[in-house]
Amino acid sequence: MPLLKLQTNLTIDQDKRAQLLKQLSQNVAEQLGKPERYVMISLEHNPDMLFAGSDQPLAYLELKSIGLPVASCKELSNNLCGLLESLLGIKPDRIYIEFADAPRAQWGWNGGTF
């Protein structure tokens, strides 16, 4: 049920994409205490993006999950920013993250909802 969408203006090669997706999936599952089998990660790389008037490396993330606790957002932000900095070299001040709690009845899966 957790979904993490990542957009970055970087071009990421095939091997690094696979590593990044796997690490993000494991990280989100661990941070949210959810089984990884429900975690979905989406990556869009190399679109035209500008932040603060600059096209230096940047990222925009959306993290949506059922029961996403507001109290955890700061820790999640710190963790995700640190991961993107270590894996992609994107500075935390060049990353925006949108957090959203999804109501169970509005999250579909396997022909039904949660």
C-alpha cells in the first residue's frame, strides 16, 4: 500500500536504477513498518526540472500510505533525503517530499480496497 514516486532531473543508468529502486523499497517498508510485498516505487528520471531557478541535481518525491503517521514525516524526510544524497549525490536542500495519508476505502488493490 505504500507508494513512493521519485522524480529527478538526473540521468540514472540501468544498474544504478535497479539498486536505487531496491534500496528505496526496503527503506520505505522498514520506515513504515509495512511488508515490502505491498510497497511500490516509481522512478522518473531525466525530465526537465528546475528548482530555485537552477537545474542542478534535484528530486521531488511523493510518499503515500494508508495510516501514514504525521509524527513520522520528519524522520521519513531525513531518512529519504539521506538516502538520495548517498546514492545520487542530491543535496537535501534540493529535495521536496510530499506526504499523504490514504484512506483505506480509497486505496484499491486486488479487485477491492483495503
